[in-house]
Amino acid sequence: MFDPNGSSSRLLRLLSLTGVLVVAVACENGAKSVAPTSVSSLTAAASVASAGQGKIDICHRTQGSQEFMLLSVAASAAAGHMAHGDGRVGDPMPGAPGTTFGADCTASVAPTVIYSNFGPGMTFDTDPTHGWGINGFIGPGIGQQAIAQRFTPAATATFASAQLALTLLSGPGSIVIFLQADSNGSPGAVIEQISVSGLPGVPTVLTATSVQFPELQAGTAYWLTVAAGAPGVLAGWSWNSIGDMTTPTNYAVTQGGSPSGPWGENPSPVARAVFQINGT
């Protein structure tokens, strides 16, 4: 772990998991530089457990009608349902432009996009090994990695939801999403915490719906953080496909596994994880 107080002049630590590099952390004079774990680095570890286990709630079209019902299906079957017009809460409702699936699978007025690095049509890098690793406790001495992305809303709006492309490599299909204020260029106070369960075994856009509806101010920086929701989680947050790259000010990583950090920045430009912020 890096020293948050900068008391050591330099600490370089390499941790391995089944022979695969997990993370390198360096600290020098209090400046934290972190090489975060990508999904490809976790794939070998994930092979010891079955990915995509568990259930996912979807809005399923009832036979012979235009109505939808909330249905729990196996994670491995979710892609097939989506291909036939089903969706998850927060997804666009087929045949009803300008609406999304509400919490009860009825039509809800679609929110306004106030930030997004998705490509056209919510596209992103769908290679399951292309993304940032999100992991809980998986062994002694292995950091519990959480990833944070900075964004600035294009307009003042009430936070409605965040959409992210996520996949489960192994373990419990549970992650926690934090909306955080900015604190001197790093993730700060938690504004809202949203739990998401039922992660699928393939990269899929999931929606984290707000229940507190805080107001986000145009031109003000905020952070979206993803952390493991339980010990043993190995998940991936997919990369964007539009060339949005990390800088020292728009990306942060912690091996502490929580929104409190301590936070470090990535030492070199790499693809940022994909996400969208919706408001009303």
C-alpha cells in the first residue's frame, strides 16, 4: 500500500495473483502514482470461479402484448432476452421514443444526458478484457481496487441515474457506485451511494438509479466511483471507445476499496472507463 502521508521516499510494490501482475504502487515525497489493475490482469484469477452466476432483474415483454413485467432471469440468459426487446430498469423502452423502463417496468420519461463518454448509440469497447478491474478482498496483501472518474455536468439538473458498462469475472455479482464531490482534484464527500447487484458475465450497460436526487451544478466537478460490493468480487468496468483518455485530473484509483481512498493517479494516459450521467 502507498503511504498516504508520504513518509517514505519511495515504495514500489508488485503483487501477483496466480502469476499475473495485479498492481504497482509508488510514492515519492507524498505524490501518489498508481498503476491500476486492468480486467485482463484479473482474468486468470477469475478462471477459478464461474462468471455470470446469479440472477438479473429485467423488464420482460408479456406474450402477445406491449406490456412489460419485472422478471428475474439467470445472468447467462440476460443477453438473449435483451436481443428480443427486453431491457433493464433505466434502459430505453422499445417502441416508445423518449421513455425508459421505470422501476415497475412501466414507461418513464427519459432523463436528460448531462455527461457521457459513450459512443453513438451507447457504444463502448465490448472486449471483456478491456476495462478497469474492480475487486473486493481476494487475499492477504492484495489491494481492494476502486476506480473513480471525474465529470462536469453540461447543465444544472437533478441527478437521476448513472449508466455504466460492467461485467462480472467471478465472485458475488455486487458493486457499489458512489457519487462524490470534488476535493482539490480528488474524490471527496459522498453525495449518494447506490448498490447494484446481478452483474452479468458479459459487458453490459447497467443503470444505477438515484433515490436521493441531489442537484448537480453545471460547470462543477464531481466524481463517479465504482467499488466492490462484497468480499471476493472480481468485476470489470469497460473502457470507452471514443478516445477519452486519463489525465492527472480526471481519473483516480485506490487500493483501499472505499470512497475515502487514499487516492492516487494513473502514471500514464490510458482509456477511461465508460459512463453516462442522467438528470431531470
